Amino acid sequence: MIADVERPPAVSRQFDATICWLSDHGELAVGRSYWLKHTTNRVRARVVALYHHIDINTLAPDSDTTALTFNQIGLVRLEADEPLYLDRYAENRGTGAFILIDESSNDTVAAGMVETRHGEDAA
């Protein structure tokens, strides 16, 4: 990856992200694996936590949820099989955005924005 020497992206396998679930043929659930497409990389990633979904009428987080369904927005923790060069979406949209792809159908099921990074070289 070509990056600014003064501000290189962090290297991390685990991160929290806000995602919008786009699939009407299933739901996002903790423990499930997906292909994660980030920049030009495609790696396998697993949902390790679902913190809450956002009530779109009040914008309040609702932690009483076990899955995300069509058009729901939520905060999740993902863990990739390989390290990724990540930035917070608020800092760099190019390295802070990703999509999730269903492993069996190859359908894009979610779009996401990196919120925080964990482990390795995360700052």
C-alpha cells in the first residue's frame, strides 16, 4: 500500500465498525463469517460482537438486539483472518470503508465504516 510516511495507516485484524445491512435474504449474526473487501484486498472476517443497532427514528442505540436485518444500521466488532491497513472512516474514507460479501452467494450484504481499531499497530 502506498501511504503517507508521516501518517501511515494502522495495521490491525480486529476493529469496530458501523455497518448498514443491505441484504433482504438473511441477517447479520454474531459468529458468522463473510468475505471482507477493503481497498483491493479480500479477506475472510468473522463478526465477533454486535453491540447495538441504531433506531432510525430516534438515532438512539438499542443494545437489545442479536442480529441486523435489512436496512438496519449497527455497531459490530469484526476480526479478519489477515492484518489490514485501516484508518477510521472519519480520518480517511479510502482506508476506512469496506463491504461484506456473503461467502456462499457472493452477494454484497453490508457496507461499513471503521470506527476503532484493536491490537497490532492500532493507535
